[in-house]
Amino acid sequence: MLSRLLVAAAVVLWSSGNAYAALTPDRGSTPSASSGKANGKELSASVTNSLIKVTQVSGSTGGNSGSLSSTDVNWKPPPCWYEPVYTPEQLKAFSETGLALGYVTPHVGWGGQKLWTDHYRDGKDAYNNNGDGSLTPTKGYDNYNIGKKGYFWRGVAPDTEDPASWDCERVMFWQDAGQIPDVPNAPTSKTLAEYAYDKVKVPDTEIELKPENKATVNLPTWVWLDKGTFKEVKVRAELPNTGLWAETTAKPVALHLDPGTQDAETFPASGDCRINDDGSIGTPYTKGNDDQAPPCGIRYLHATSGTPYRLSASVTWQITWQGSDGTGGALPNGTLQTTQDMSVQEIQAVNR
């Protein structure tokens, strides 16, 4: 890890006593996340791990669960944003203790005390690389702004290999307490809601079948889930020291069945079984319903020959969010799929 930081520090240039935070021309290899400590206080030196705190507000917490896959293959969470990472006292401790190796942007690290103390203590300018070969000066600070209330903010990029993560390359900068920086890619409630999208954990799709795992040709297999199995799941994402939060809610809306073969019929024909208001799906099988079409189920038309069919069941979750600034809206629906083997026998009658 240390060697990676030293590689990152190699792209920092010096000219006339000023510190330059420069990007590699080809935007090639990028350093990995790191962490550091100063005077016993743990300081975040990570550029890939966000400080956003995500907690579950409501929904089932027992049993197996999984993360949602977006139904919109083109949708992506934000590639980068800015977060408050150091108080003046923390930055002083970090800069003047030990080797002082850390990042000032998601892709550029500074190695050695002089780089840090010159800019953040002694007022020397640093320069942002604008990505087009030009540099923009940013004024230095007087003694880390000690005595002022606020934080030094830095870019965070969960995936530094993503080309769009280079949009947060402003050298770590100061912002007064209680304020969100007026810069491109500053965090918003929507940023937090989108960040929380893949942190939503929903229960596995464990359906009830009759008959279980072994169907009969031309006889329907009933599929259902008991009431209360699927309920809304709500998570809250908060960015410390900003007042920003968002609550992202996943509501189950449909169960989709894929019998694993074209030689089958689904009920309904679309394969989409509605989730009822009480969280149930379909109707439980009762004796005597053998020949009836179930509200949710499958009828296999050909028997398996050694290799079972792979029945898949996926629940669609509708995703919405609300934020601390009064904003809100919808995010792409998500799905969670499970599969199980189904053997199909060919006989004229069956005891249920």
C-alpha cells in the first residue's frame, strides 16, 4: 500500500516553490485506497471508501438477503463526489506526524510533510490540473485554518478505474461548517440515495411449491408465498458533518417466474405474479385443486430427461427516495433472483 502511495506522490510537481497536484497525462494506473492515523486519531485517507453511513430503518432483518440488480442496465451510481474528511486539527496532526502520505484528489497523492505543510500551513499555492493541460491555482492556507469552524473536503470515487471518477480532481479544499461546497459534484440528497441503492438488502426469493421440486407433465405446479414475506425495506444514508441524508425505499411489486424451458406455460401468461397488499403472492395449494389453473404457477409440457429444469423466481422492487432538502423521486427498479432445480415426471395421475 505504501509503495502505491509513493507512486501516486511521483506525479506531484514542484515549480518556484509552489505545490502542483498534477494528473498523469494518460490517466493511466490509479492508486488504491489507504487509511492513516495521526496522534492516535484515525483519519480517513481513503478515496474509494465513502464516509456515508447507511442504516436500515425498516423491513425484515432475519433470514437470507441479497443486493438488488437494476432493471436499467445503463444506470450507474455517481462515479465521484466530495466529502468532508479533516478538521483543521486533524489535518495538522496528519501533516506533521510520520510520513504524511495521503491523497489530495481521488487519483493524486502527496508524499512527505513538506507538500502538506507548504500548502495547508504555510500558504503556498497548489494547482489543480483541469484535464486539458491547463492548471488553475488554488490559494494556500494559514496554519490549517485552526480556529475556524469547518472541514477540508476531498473527492471520493468508489471506482477509480472509472473514467468519470476524474471529475472530482479538485485539490482538497476548505468549506465553512454548515455549508455544502458550491462546486460541481458536491453531494446532494440524491447522491446519498443513489449511493445507498446497492446497500439495500432484501429477502431472498424463497417460494413455496406444490408439488415440491418435482412436477408432473400437464399438471400445474402452484407457487405462492405466505403473507408478510415481502415488505418494504427502507435504508437511511447520512453524510456526517453536512446535515445531508436520504431515505431509499424498496417496495416489492411483482414476482416473475421463468420455468427454465420453452416447453411450459406460466400463470399468469406473462409469468408476473402480483404481490398482494399483505405481502403474500398467489394462493396456497389445497387438496382437490390439482387440475385448476393457479393464480401463480407453472405447467410443464414435457418431462425432464436426467437434467432438471432450472426454475427461476425474481421479485421486482420499486425504488423511491426522499431527502433532507425536500427532494425525492424514483430510481430504477431492482430485482433479486433465485433458482432451483425442477424435475418433471410423465405420468397420468399423481397423489398430492
